[in-house]
Amino acid sequence: MSSDTVKSRTARTREPASAAVMAKAFTALRIFTGLVWLSNGLAKLIGKATYDLGFLSFNLISRGVAESIAKDASAKTYIAPLGAFYRDVVLPNFGFFGWFLTVAELAVGLGLVLGVLPRAAALGGLLLIGPVYLMLLHTNLYLWQYPAEDLFPLVLLTIVPTWGRWGLAQRIHTTLPQRWPF
């Protein structure tokens, strides 16, 4: 066997392995990001955001905290139309928008964790967090806070199809059109 044949066989065997590793990594990212959104949605649903397990204490974002974040962002923004929308529409009607946010976060979380329309779920998450990030962009917040925790994973999960691994959509893929975007 020539050395070129060995090299080409070796290269072919490496490609599927690296693709499988990347697929597993994106699946892990999808599930972890989904757990973040699901836990914050559940905190809003049950109205409890502070937990002390003895060995671990943490906070999640309750509806009250979400309202405070929206209020702060709309007051500080240089994007006048977006700030006005939040001040004039969202905040006065936060009873409705708080529940909408709760249901949307639960849907994003479940979609990502279970692999049901994960690209649509990630896009929904971007639509929820994007306006707040834009309003707070100029406020000297920790540079990587929103991008690393929320935006970057959601952008990746919107672009890269991850439903094929450990997802419920994998079971129905054969019935979907070839160019199914979500």
C-alpha cells in the first residue's frame, strides 16, 4: 500500500470522528443553554429565585428581577424608540409581559433541552435577550456578561443544526423536508 493511500484513508477516518466530536459538543452546548433558560423560566413560574442547598447557593432571575432589569435598561438606553417601547408598553403591562416571558423562557429551555425545534428555540431566546443587551451595551457592563452567557451560545445554536443528537426531533427528521430550517 502506498503512503498516499494510507494518508488518504487516515484523513477520511479522522473527518467523521472530528465531526462526531463537534456534533456532541454542540449538543452539550444546546442542552446546557437549555437548562439555563429552563431554570430561569421555572424560577419565574414558581416565584422562587434564591436557593441554598448548603454546599451551593445561587440565584435565578425571577419575574421581579426581570422587570427591574427591563426598567433599568430602558432608563439607561441611548436607543430612544426601544427604551420608549419598554417604558410605555412593556413595563406598564408587565403583568402580561412577565407571564409571556415566563412561558417563552420555558419554551426556549424545553426546546433546547429536548431538541425540539432547537434552532427556533435559540432564535426565540435571541429575540428575548437581544433588546435588553442592545439597551445596556453602552453602560460599562462587564464586557462578556451577555455575549458569553446568552448571545454567543444562542447565535451558534441558531446557526448550527443540533437536533440530530439526543433530541426528539431526530425521530421525526425523516418526515421533514430536506431543507427544514429549524
